[in-house]
Amino acid sequence: DLLVVGSANADLVTVVERRPDAGETVLGSDLVVHPGGKGANQAVAAARLGARTALLARVGDDGHGRLLLDSLGSAGVDPAGVLVGGAPTGVALITVDPSGDNSIVVSPGANARLTPGDVQEAGALFATSRVVSTQLEIPLDTVAEVVRSLAPGSRFVLNPSPPAPLPGEVLAACDPLIVNEHEARVVLGTDVTGEPEDWARALLALGPRSVVITLGGEGALVADGTGTCRVPAVKVDAVDTTGAGDAFTAALAWRLGAGESLADAAAFAARVGAAAVTKEGAQASFPTADEVAALCRA
Ligand code: ADP
């Protein structure tokens, strides 16, 4: 089984003609509210593919929390690990301008209250999980406690987003560490130079057992102690790349749990990421296993 530990947010989206200056008010379009947050997105993506998935997260005792619990439930995610209360549900306040650029304010809310103690109390979920996947929209202390809570033989997958420098204990557990170029730069603490193969080798030197670098429309690259290999992108008409990274990570974590090699799991994940960019939205764009198979026949 797959356990995702991470954030759950309500994404509040309105389209504006232009952004307000300080002290100014502008009118936006009717509000649209989407379930989001990287943790919830990964859990929904995996469950939609058919993975037995649980989410350890925290939402508020409010309407946004109920919206998230509903979307997790309809995707088939085990909600037993979703804790309720302590702060309002996390929200992302998103304004979209006519050129399609976003400006986003995130209020972490309950996500910031997912504590190491919450992880310790979720021992039963860890005991049954072959793969545990996390991101960084929850406190870093909580992620470190996840690493300490892994059952023997279970595998830890981390997408450090939003990126931050990582403690050695967390880096050493990653198998793989999944980053895009921007995240690679922050984790390395230096500008990345040369080819993605060079960044992968620099990242491996920090201690993770394996590294995956996602390259958007260029696919991905996997690297471990035995070498590096490219995973080609699947050619699709990209409509909206929101959530592609979450779908990729979820798919990879699920296939690793099923015993596939890192290269095979990444090739499947690239198909899932490609399917996710062919539709608008994050959770709304995540494919079923049949849709992934259909994409490959097309
Ligand atoms: P992030 O959103 O974290 O930056 P990417 O944009 O690299 O992640 O997307 C994750 C994966 O989704 C990529 O490695 C690739 O496999 C797939 N993907 C993303 N954009 C495209 C695209 N335009 N065409 C095909 N596949 C894509």
C-alpha cells in the first residue's frame, strides 16, 4: 500500500484584469474552489490509478476541510489518517491575470499543525505501507519524523516542494529524491550547471539512494549508484501542466511499491504526467489506468 504524508489545501481561484496595487481593490470573476495541496493531489492521483492509498494530513473543521475529505473519498483514498481541527484548512488564494500568470498567497493553516506527534500516532498506517511519499508543504520536523517511522523494508519518496535545504537524515532516506530544475538548485544550494546528468550526480553526492529529475516536456532522468538513464516524454498537446509533478510522483511511488525498477516506474510515471497535462486543473486532470493505457495506444 501507498501512504502519502502531506498537505491538503483549498485552491481559491479568481480571474482579474490586473493585480491590485497596495491599498487598491479590483474585482475578480466568480470564485472557483478546487481541492488541492501536494499531499492530497498525490493521494488522489495514486488512488485514481488504482493504488491502495492512505493520506496522513490535517485539515480544519470547516467547509474547505469537508470539500477535501469529499474529493479524497470519491477518489477512493483511505481517509483514516486525515486529522481534523487545530486551525483552518490550508488555502491557496490564486489570482490569474489575462495572460494566464498566477499570483498565489498560501495560508498553510492546518498543514502547519501536522506535527511529529501526529506521525507517531499513525503507526498503524506506516506498518502496512511499502512506500511512503512526502513533500514539503508540511513542517520539515514532521518529514524527519516520517523518515524515523518507516517500517523495515519500506521505501521513502520525497519531492522537496516548495524546495528547502534538507537535513542529512532526510536526504539519506530518499529512494528516490524527485526534483525539477528549480528544486534541484535549492537542494544543492548552488546554481546548476551542465546537463541534468551532472545535476543528478551532484544530488546523489548529498546522500540519497536514488534521484529522479523531472524535465517537463523533455521527460525525466533517473539516477542511482549504477548510473543515469533518460526517460523520454510522451508527446501530447499540453493544455495545463498544473499537478503534473504530483501525478508523476504518485505514479512512480505506486509502481515502486509494486516492485518495478526505478527506470520502469519512471517510464510509467512519465505517461501519467503526460496524461495529466492534457486536461485543465490538478486533481481533475489525473488519469485512470485505462486512460494512461489509451494515451499510449494513441
Ligand atoms: P513539476 O510540475 O514538478 O515541475 P514537470 O513539469 O517536470 O514537474 O512534470 C512532471 C512530469 O510530467 C515530467 O517529467 C513529464 O514526464 C510529464 N510532463 C510534464 N509536462 C509535459 C509535457 N508538456 N508533455 C509531456 N509530458 C509532460
